[in-house]
Amino acid sequence: MDKPQIILHADVSLNYTVFDTKWMPISTKFVSLGTHPKGDGALQIYEISGGKVQLVSEVTKPRGFKCGTFGASILHQRHLATGDFEGNLQVWDMENLDVPLYNVRGHTQIINAIDGVGGLGIGAGAPEIVTGSKDGAVKVWDPRQKDLPVATMEPEAGQDKRDCWTVAFGNAFNNEERCICAGYDNGDIKLFDLKKMSIRWESNLRNGVCSVEFDRKDIKMNKLVATTLESKFHIFDMHHYHPKKGFSSLIKKAHKSTVWLARHLPQNRDIFMTTGGSGSLCLWNYEYPSKRCDGEGHLKYGVMGEAHLLQNMVIANQPISGFDWNTDKLGLAVCSSFDQKLRVIIVTKLNTV
């Protein structure tokens, strides 16, 4: 009992397939996004009140929602950016969900993944949203600029268009620097440098990349976790790049199925949760090595530490598709799964790790 414990606080049954869930910043509310059996979109807002989860409001939209983020919105506005099954990027005011504040047909096919940066009181630079789609394109949007993306990364004419499953911002430690990591169905992982508008690094993880996330967006790149099919995840040390070896990495086997997501604890970037296709949660702690690099000059390369499993628990009988830590309350999280349920969990003793 000295270890952190994963406790199921509450669950909510839904009448639609839920794909993503996110806490509304500085609140006890969270948003659920999904699609009804007929294909229209479900957006619900829940609140934890008196220890119970209560539905605050809900709307139905013409197209099913696949993903969402508050990452590009400043704290007091709390605007939600969503990607849907028809390739639309929309930004919503949580106080008025009738008409989106921003609406663009961003892709020709489903938007699988979305991330935001420059908002939430962290990070620097413009408020930007990145989307990754089945059409093979990764696009960066500034909600202040209508209709056109500020950057597009896609295969050239004649090249294969791989399904982009995941995107994440990182390296946003000042107003100029910013990177995007994208993962694809064939195992490709690419790091785009938005300052230089070029690919900074690429590799192949041999299995489809389901999720990528930097341990924090608003610092110089430190660590990146990438999860894949076939029950594995990779941790990359992004501190040191070797011209031949690239970034050093560590591979861990977790869950007995696809590792759908990795989500770092906002209050401690070295703790993260992975979610599994078997409905399981695994809580990890990364322990740094005694020295972080070896070699000299530009030939320095990173030395990897170790990831230790702190706790695991099966909470669903279907894949856990969405997971979000609360930034204000340590250990509070919400997750969504394909058994059409939302679950609020509490992870104890994280302050002792």
C-alpha cells in the first residue's frame, strides 16, 4: 500500500461511442466527445459536484467528433478545438455551443488527432492547433487566421499517403521555437521543426504509432513517449541528438494489447499513464540515469534511464480511447472507453513518488 493506488471514483454510461474526453481548465467540469449510431456528433459537459458526476449540458452536431483540445485557448476563455469525421476543424465557446467560433474544412478525411499550444497560461508564441488526418496531412492552424493553415506537412505528389494517427506539440520554450511530432499507421514517426519548416528527425517504430506526447510542451525538448500496436511504448531522450544514432530510446512492453495513449502527469513530467486495448491502465515513473549523455561535442548521445511500473489496473473491458489528467487537482483524471463509458479515477500518493 506504499505505492500509488488507482481508485475508480465514478462512471457514467453513454448512448454513443466516445472517442475523447478533456477537463475544462480551472474547473471541475469535463467534456466528452463522440458519435451517435447514426453518425452525428455528441458533445457533453459534465461536472463533479458533491462527489457525483452530473450532466450539465449537451448538444448534437451533424458530424461525429473524433478528438478535442483546450491547448490553444487562454485560461479564461476555455475554447475547445475539435476534429470530426468529415475533416472539419472547429473551435467552440463552452458557454454557447450553437455556432462554432471558427470552422474550416481542414482535411479531406477524418481528423484522427489534434493538439494545441500557446494557451492555458503555459508555452509561448501564437495560439496554434495541429491536426493529423487519414488523408496523410499534418496541418497547423492559427484561429486568428481564417480558412488557411499556417503550415502543412504532407507527402509529395506520387508518394504514399500514410494515415496520421497522432500529433503533439513540443519545444515551445520561447516565441520562435516550436516542434510537432506526428505518428503514422506504418510505424513512421516524424519531428517537424516549425521554425525552420523542415523535418528535424524521422524514424520507424515497426508498428503503427497510436500516440505521441512530450513530457511538457513549454520547455526545451526533454522526453517523448510514443505508444504503438503490439503492446509496446518507446521513450526517447530528446536532449541530445547524435548525427548517426539519432535520439537514444528505451522500449517497454506494457499491457497485453495495443497501447492506445500515454499521458504525462502535469504536476510531475516523469510520471505518465498508458492506456491499453484490454481496458487497462498502467502508471509509470521514469528514472533518469546518473549521467544523461556520453561522447563529446556534436557527437554526444543520450544515455537512457529506466521506466518503472508503479501500478496497473483493469477498469474496462474495451480499449481506453481517451485520458486526461486534471491540471489543478493532483491525481484526478477522466478516461473514456469503447464500452460507452466515462470513468473518473483518482490516483493516490503521487506526491510521494
